[in-house]
Amino acid sequence: MALSAVREDEQDGYAQRLEAFAERHRERLEELVRAYGPGSRPAEYGRYLLVSQPESLIICERMESAPLLLRGR
């Protein structure tokens, strides 16, 4: 579902752009996982399960790059 928010014209090279996004925002993403991912207090109660899933990286990237398209999906 998250990948459906990647437009057809963006699909070529998307993996490389996603990797660059992860490197550029490494500290912020690490903090997100620490605060809400596996082993965090909210995760103990089953909240924020999405943070522990691989597609969360795509969602974060789309929230920055194409928030309206993501919202529409």
C-alpha cells in the first residue's frame, strides 16, 4: 500500500532515493524507532506497530516528498 504512493514516473531509481533519504535523516529515523519502535514503552501496549515495519521508511519518505499523494492513498 505504501508503495502505491510512489508515482510511476518516480519508480525508476526509487530504491536509491529511499536509501539517500534514510542516510540524510538517519538521526531522526533512529530517534523515531527508539521512541516508538520495538522495545519502547508505547510498543509494550501494542501502539505504533507500524514503526517496526519496513514500510515505515517509505511512509516517512512519502510524508516528506509527496504528503498529499500519500494522504490520498
